[in-house]
Amino acid sequence: MEADHVIRALAALAQEHRLAAFRLLVEAGPDGLPAGAIAERVGVPPSSMSFHLAQLANAGLVTQRRASRSIIYAADYAAMTGLMGYLTENCCGGVPCDNAAACGPATNRKNA
């Protein structure tokens, strides 16, 4: 994953409603959710949610498809995995992490 794509993705997630919507879509699975249902569950007006979902789509974090009169949004799991991989590729000095304690902050490793 290229640094400019990572920056766009992190910038899109650096807003409370977009982060909540993305987490909701990750939980919803590959079938996704209609934009109206996302707005309702996140607690923002549909017009505002449309703006936030467009930002997530522009960052490549969600996909959208039309189903009748609704637009269905779904998390792009490949993009999410790529982002997580980019953020953790140098974890543990390049040594594969065998357990969660090995990848935790240094203070956690002292207590392990």
C-alpha cells in the first residue's frame, strides 16, 4: 500500500461519524447496509451521512452498489487489511509476532 493511500484512509477515519460508520460496516459484513440505516444507527442526518460515506468511498475504504432505490455500502476488507498491514509491517523489528504481548507497548512486554 502506498503512503498517499494510507494518508487518505487515515484522514477519512479521523472523524467521529466516519469512524463509527466504518466500524458499523465492518461489523455488518460483506452484504453491507443501506445508507439510511447507517445514518440512523450512527445518529446523523442522511444528508450528512452521504457526505461521510462519500469520503470513506473516496479513501477506498468502502464500496457502494445500487439496490433498487437504495445505495448499499460495505467495508472493503482488502483495503482494511492493506491499511493494517502497512501500519504493522515493521512491528516487532520485522520478527513475526507470535502472541499479542510481543506486539504490545514496551511496558506490556516487561510485565509479560
